[in-house]
Amino acid sequence: MLVRDVLIEATRRIKSISDIPNKEARILLSFYLKKDQIWIITHDNENIEEEGYFELIKRREKNEPIEYITNSANFYGKEFYVDSNVLIPRPETELLVDQVVSICRGMKRPRIVEIGTGSGIVSIMLKYLIPDAEVTAIDISEEALNIAKDNAIKHNQKIEFICSDLCENYVEKNFDILVSNPPYIANDEVLDIGLSYEPSLALYGGGIGDEILRKIIDIYQEKNIKYLACEMGYDQKEKIDNYIENLALHVEYYKDLSNLDRGFVIERS
């Protein structure tokens, strides 16, 4: 089949499950042929063997995220390896990185620890943006940590990785900032079918949903860390306020691009 005919058919097949079917069809064809987008556009009269390509389209038709099909996700303008052992980066999480970068302005050699690093994107980008920072990244999943380590090598960033359930195996060190994008969805919440491909360990935060968020606040308190920057669910602001109301802490919330509450920064008063 010709490239243009392959793209027309692929676009038709994934139209019902994608907001950008033509773009996704081109991304998958580029991945399949190992050619860039310009080649795809300028060779639409080229004949190609399409069987393997339509195997990828079948996976997308079943709502498998395109990032898992291509093993690639963009975060902060950089490409990272991902698979079903780690959460797919969301644009909202770039705002979490922005918060930490803002906190670190004027700091010398800030010491940062991330709980639940997943693919390593937050820690790696923080090291990119704050080159003199000392960054430690923790995750309970060995599979996730292996991906994070590979991503750190790919991006030439030196980070200390620790396998631990929260901070149980935490190497004692004084940190300035704790950062986390933890699981914060209630266990019984029905999710979009695409999310079924992502690791439940990185999505579900307990019966109510904010249990791990509260544990992270406890760790922040116990370890006497100065700042905590954390992503949260859009409807969890009141729960966080109630949890810290009797503590000597100052909290500020930030919103995402949809003007929904998306995270918070806590500083000791």
C-alpha cells in the first residue's frame, strides 16, 4: 500500500478512540518505519509493507496508550523511555517541576528527594534544571527503578536511586526538599479504559485516595525537611487543609492549565 493510503486507513480505524487520529497514525508509522515525520510527509506515494504497522494500529484500537506502543513519552520537551511498569508522564506534572525549581532559586546545592520516581522524569528534569542539586529518587518497584536508571543514563544525569516502600529503606540524609507525584486516586474509582494499561501501584492511593499523600506529609514532618512539593487530585485541597490544620506549616496550592487545584507546596512556618 502507499503511505498515504495506509495513513487514511489507520486514521479511520482509530478515529473513535483518539482526539488526534491523523497525528497518532503518523507517529506510529514513523515509529514502525524508523523514519522521521518529514519523511512520512514527503514520501506519501511510496509503497510500504503495511502488515506490521496495522498490528500496532490494532493495539491502539484496544486503547493501549501510544506511549507504551512506541516506548516513548515527552516530558518538558525531552524524550523518555516508558513501558507499562511506569506511569505515562502528564503535562500537569511539569508544573510540579516548576514549583521545585522556583523553591530552589538562590539555594546552593539543594538536596532533593523524590518519593515514587517511576520513570525518573521528575528527578531527571530537576537535575537538568538545577545542575548543582543532589537528587535522590525512591520507588517501591525495582522494574520502575531500572527504567528510571536507564533514563538517567540516557540523559547523562547523576542521581542516587533507592528501592523502598516510601522511606523504609531510606538512607539517612538531610534533605531540603521532598517532592512527589504519588498515587492519589481512590481504590474504587472507575477509570478511563486507557488507564487500565498503567500500573495500579502508581494510580491508587487507598480507600479514600489521599492516604499516601498523608503518609508523605508525615515523612516530611518526621525527617524535618524544609519544603514539600506534591501533586494531588483536583478535589483533595480540603482534605489536605484538614490534615495539616493543627501543624505549624504554611501551605500554598497551585492550579493546572484547566484551573483545577493540582498540587501544593508546604513550608515550615
